[in-house]
Amino acid sequence: MPRFVLVEERLKSRHFDQEITVRRVCGYLSFKLSLHATSVRSILRVLLLVPFASGFGFGHDAEAGPPPNGQAIFLRNCAKCHGEKGEGISAVVTIAGPNLQAEHDTGSAMTAMETGPSHMPSFVYVLSVPEMRAAADYVVNQLAVISLTGGDPSEGGTLFRVYCATCHQTSARGGALAFTGINAPALTGKSAAIIAGAVRSGPGPMPAFPPSILTDKQLNSIVDYVEVIQQPPSPGGSPLNWYGPVAEGFAAWVSVFALVVITGWIERGGKG
Amino acid sequence: MSGRPGGHFAQWLDRRLHLAKFVKKAMNHVFPDHWSFMLGEVALYSFIILVITGTFLAMFYNSSSAQVTYHGSYRALDGVKMSAAYESVMHLSFDVPAGLLIRQMHHWAALIFIAAILVHLARIFFTAAYRRPREINWLIGVTLLLFAFGNGFFGYSIAGDLLSGAGLRVAYAILLSVPVVGPWLTFLFLGGTVPASVTLPRFYSFHIFLVPAVISILLAFHLGIIWRQFHTNYPGPRRTDETIVGSRLWPSYAAKSLGLCFFVFALVAMLGGLVQIDPIWVYGPYDPIASTPGAQPDWYFGWIEGAMRLFPGINLHLGPYLIPEVFFPAVLLPALVFAALYVYPFVEEFICFDREYHNVLRLPYQQPINTSIGCGFFVFLAVLFVAGGDDVIAVATGGSVVTIRLILRLLVFVAPPVAAVLIYMLCARARRRHTASHPPAPPEDVVVQEETTDSSNEEVRTHCDWKEKCDW
């Protein structure tokens, strides 16, 4: 069943409450469009929805009644992409969600639901804040089975260079994979939870590394090392965006052209 | 008694060595005034920086491949097993005061050294300065370029990081691809399968003894020959194949050259201090089972790397022998390129029946065929060079490396002839316009002026007659 049908039923069952009608409709439209084009979604979000969102605080939306059921909300809204146990869906298609089993932070789970990072849609107009919190609590308390403690970054570095750098580059800035035309993404700006989940579930063309290949301790070491290499020390000055010898060669040629210009300047007697 | 400072010392020296006559001649040696005559000096000063910084680095470098455990300042490698060579470079980079600065200056100077040699070579080529009587210096210059390439590779390889190891593996594959003698070549240069325990010590002694010595000797010949032959002149008033117009070595040219020297030192020091190069701690120690995308050689091998990426997977079977695909782009292509550079002056001389001595340069538009051949060749190498970084371009632009490679495979055939024809047309048009605006003047009488002992800064001309003897 396509996702938007779920939303449609939800909207009908609420009888279009006067106070939230406008926001619900806008949210529904944006949600439906978001399934088609990320660009359309982002434009609409900026042009149309931000004024409404700022006009109606979430606080008004608090509903009386029994506390929302996190599991039910997760299964209805999240499991389609993230899997029923939050194990993630690994497929070379656009609707594929990362593994959530290393997510130990309710706040970042709620942030993801609000902002909709990457291909994920925003759930601001679909779920109320208590509903989001319930879903996030469910993820953190029931699904997060991967512990993120006890890693050793230098051991992780050795493992990273063997298992991960082959595609993601030693500097974790991503790499182009020959013959496929696919680019392995950069790991900068990715949270520890996302990285650990990706290692376990193997999103898209990436292979999965189950505990039989990488133990929990090794996984945590890799995650620790990735956090180091996301912001590696550059005591030598500007790292040239970590592009490596290509950028260095470019800089060398710029310098040589500067020296050519300087020879001309010297020849003119330092004038002009 | 001379009233000048140092006069006593100069006289003391002159009584023992009889230098005055030579120094007087040398100080009055005439250099033509044009910025492009100083491009080779950029390479010369880069080489001096390389020797100075390299001496510092050699005090701390250890070429052993023995396995040690790292416990230095860089915490993310703490307790990791690595070669003693890599450990010594890590120690140099993180724990030796100014070690990283000097190492980065050394690496930047190496990149600038070879780039400056190429710019210098392009100036020689596009102004036809390689013609008789300067063929020997052309040959020495191309040989210098070859040795600079080699030493760049040795230096890149001895750091012991993942990129060095990847480079060594590629070099191993390239040497092995040479038919019949490949295995012996790998044994001779690399000591067998890389990284053998003798590879780094061998490379290190090549890098700091053999190749720099050869470069120094060739450089001495290069400079000695240009001193004896004098520089060429750009076409201009009173400039003929028998005269040279310019300013004297002392003080005018010495001041210019020293100023350029300071600029080169300043720029390399600035790059070494402000722009990071070869962060080996990010690449990590060499591990035979690890690899990384974005593993490029230093820029001067980019064209060979690109040729290997663009070349299709064709293995040639000749009887019992196999010629693998790597051989064509990585052995045959560079061999042909350098062979073409070596024979070019002689081929031109042969084709044009040109047995004359040339002291006046040809401007690029005055020799459209040379210029278009050179530009086509340059564009060909430039496409290969871009192909060497195609994966980095794909990541930076979010494009597909397969598409980029396809485009470059087309461009490598299409772009060079298009560029050559375009440049030929531009040159021919410039030549037509020049002849239209400058009708050929009647030959003027050239007054050959003997050089004077006046060491002022004014323009002077020197007689230099190739047909007789060139006395200094």
C-alpha cells in the first residue's frame, strides 16, 4: 500500500478539525509531492509551508487522550522504509531507509522526523509532537540493540582502511567506484548511529557487515575512528578539501603560474 | 690598493688563483632581457630548496621496513603496527620541531621543480631555441626531466604510507608488464614482489645519492653550455644570429635572478606552512590488503595514470609471449613521448635541411607547424592528465566516473587534432597580419660592437660568432 493512502485515511478520520485544517492540507500536499521530487518538496517547504508552520506552534496541537502508541506509529509511518525492527532496507531504489538499531538519542530521532534529511520526507504535518516523541522513544528503547560504547579508534583505523576505505577513501570523503559509475558517499556529517546502522545493514550497493564479520567492539572502533577522520587534524595547513594529490598538483601549477607572472614583474623592473 | 670593501681579500685571492680576468669576463657576460629566460631558474632554485630541505629530512628518515608499534603524538594511530620507515616520517611530521614544515616544503618544491622544468621546456619548444647549436642542451634538459620524474617517484614511494604502497604496486605491475625482461626488471629495481624488504632502502639511496648526483652533474653541464653558447635572443632591432643584446650579469642580471630566487623560496615556504600536502596520517601505514579510491600519483605522473585508466583491456599474445594491457599506456606511451622529445631537433633539422646556426628565436606564430604540433601534443597529454583524476572529478561533481571516462576516451582522439588545426589557423592569420603591417625592410648593416669593460646597467651587445670560436 502506498504511503500516502495511510495519510489520507488519517486525515479523513480526524474530520478536519477547524484548528488544524489548513496545516493538515498543506502537510498532505507536501507529503504527497515529496514522494515525487525532492526539489519540489524543498521549494514548497520554503515558499508555502514555513509561514504556516511558524504561525501555528506545536503547543496548540497537544491533544488530550491516551498517550500515543509508539510502536503503532512506527509501524504505520517508519517501518515501510526502515524495516519493522528498524533494521533498515537495503535495496538500490530510492525508498530505502537506513538501519536505526544504533539510534540512542531521542532528540536526533525527532529531528530527523521533523526535518526529513536526505530522501526522507518531513513528518511535521503528519505527526504531532507527542506522536513523534512516542515513535522516537520506541526506536531508542525497543529497537536500538547496537551498543555504541567501548571502541578503540586506532584499531578502528586499521579496520576502516581494510573494510571501508576501499570505497569511502581513507579520508572518508567518498570515492568513485570504477565500472559501476556509483559514487560511495562521504561519511562527513553522518552521525555515529547512521554509520553503525549502515555497517550492519549495508544500504544500497554497500555490502552488509553482520556480527560474524565485524564484532560489536570492532564496529564501535570503526565508528570511533570515523568520528576522528570526519574532522582529521590538519597541522600542515589547509587540507585542500582532502582531495589529495589532484588538488596538490593544481595548487603547484597555480604557484608556478604565479612565479611566471613574477618573472615578468621582475623583468619590468618591479613596475606594473 | 682598492678602496672597496673586501678589496684586500680579493687581491689576496687573485694573487693565488688569478681570478681577476675570469671574474671580469663573467661579470660582463651578457644576458638577454626577457622574462621567459628566467623560467629555467625557477626550476634551478626549486632544486636548491630540494637539496637543502632533503638534507634535513634525511637526518630523521629511516628506510627500514621492519615492523614497529607506533606510540607518537598522533593518537588515532597509537598502538598500530607499521614499517619503521612510516614511523620515522610520522615522528618527523608530529614530533620533530619544524619537521612537517620542512617535509611539506620538500614536497611542494618537488611539484614546482617539475612544473617549472615543463614550463621552461615549453618556452624552448615554442620559440625553437633547441635548434643548432643548442641541441646538446635540449638533450640534457630532457634527460634532466626524466631524472626529475624518477626521483619524484622515489620520494613519493619511500614515505611508507598507503598511497606510497599503492604507487609501488602500480610500478611493480608496470615493470612486470615489459615483455620478456619484466620479472628481471622488477628484481633489479624493486627487489622482487613489493614491498620487499630491500625496496625502500634501495629507493632511498637512489633518491638521495644517485639521482641527485646525476641531476647536479647534468645541471652543471646544462648551465656551462648555456654560458658558453650565450642565450638566444628574441627577434628585435639589432639582433642577429651573430650578436646578443641584453644586460650584464653584474649587477643587473644577478639582481634579477637573486630576486627571483627569493620569490621561489618565499612561495615554497608559504605553501609548506599554509597548505597541507601528503597527509600520511590520514592515508595510514601501508597495508597490503587495504586500498583507497582517490589514490593519485603526484601530478607529473597524472598523464601515465590517465592513459592507464583510458586504455581498454587488450592483452596481446605474440607466440608464447603475453603483452599485457598495462604495457601500452604505461611503458610504450612514455617511451614514445620521451623518444619524440629527444629526436625532435634532429628531425626538424633533417626535414628542413637546416644546417645554419640560430641565435634569434622564432616566435610561435612564425612557425605555425611547430606550434600546432606542440599544442596538439600538449592537449593530448592534458586530456590524459585530466583522466588521471577522473574519480576525484566524479566525487567532486557528483557525476558518474563511467560517463566521464567515456567522454575523455572520445576527447583523447578528437581534441588534439582539433587544437592543432585551430592553432595552425590562428598562427597563419597572425603571420599574414604581421607581414601585411610590416613589409620586409631592406637588410640593415649590422655593426658588431666588441664588448666593453663598462659594467653599467645599460643595454649592451656582445659579439658571439659561432663560426669562429667562443672565447670566455
